[in-house]
Amino acid sequence: MRSRSSCDVFDELVEQWGPAAPAAVRRTMEEHASGCSRCAALLAQEDTLDRLLEERLRPPAPEKGFTRRLLERIAALPAGPALPRWTTWLEAAAAAGAGAALAIAISLPNVVKVLTALPASSVAHAPWVAGAAGVATMLWFACEALAEVRPPSR
């Protein structure tokens, strides 16, 4: 097994932090780059890319009076009926549950592929993998079944 070089560590820091690294991490990166032309070039490239993205992706300034006009339009909206406090919590919980279900549904096919593609020898040494594959498959079928359920029409 090859030991990690300081360039390997530098590459990991650049990948993880880029130009937005905290001061201590940035100092470590610059110290290494000062003695390594490869890493100095990579750091300069990252800094240039960050500067260009910041220059070109800056959002346009709002028109004069935009905030005032927006607030006036909001104030002019009719007030809706007051809802019981529990309904807002219920809606928040439903939204959180829907978000979690969506995240699981999006990532589940990949989890199932990875877990079911593991060689049998690795499953034999780690029985939790077989259990995880079973749970992931069960969740996948549950998500497919839930996708077919339609809410009642009002």
C-alpha cells in the first residue's frame, strides 16, 4: 500500500474546500504550493476559476424602488383566513415527510444497485450488507407502491 504524499493531501483539500477554504486550511495549501510547482499551478487555476465565476455569476442589482414596490404589493394582498395552529405544524410535518420520501426514492435505485452488485464473498463476511440490500429493496417497492397512490379529489 502506497503512503499518501503531501500532494495527495493537497488534492483532497482543494477538492473539499477550493478557494473557500478556512484560513488555517488555506495556509496549509499555500505552504505546500510554495514548494511544489504542480500544486501551485492547480491552486492558481482554482483561484482564477473562483474569481471568474464570482464576476460572471453576480446577480443583477434590483431596479430603484424595487423593495418598496414589492412591500406595497405584499401589503395590498388580502389576508387569508386564520388557520388553527395545528394545521401549520401538520403541513410542515407533511412537507418534511414528503421531502424525506423523495430523497429516499431518488437515491434508492443506486443503493439497491450497489448493494445487490456486491460479490457474495463480501456479503458472507458482512451479513449486514445482505440485510441492508433487503431493506433497500423493500423500501424501493414501497416507494413504487406509494407513487401509484393518488390523493382523493376534493
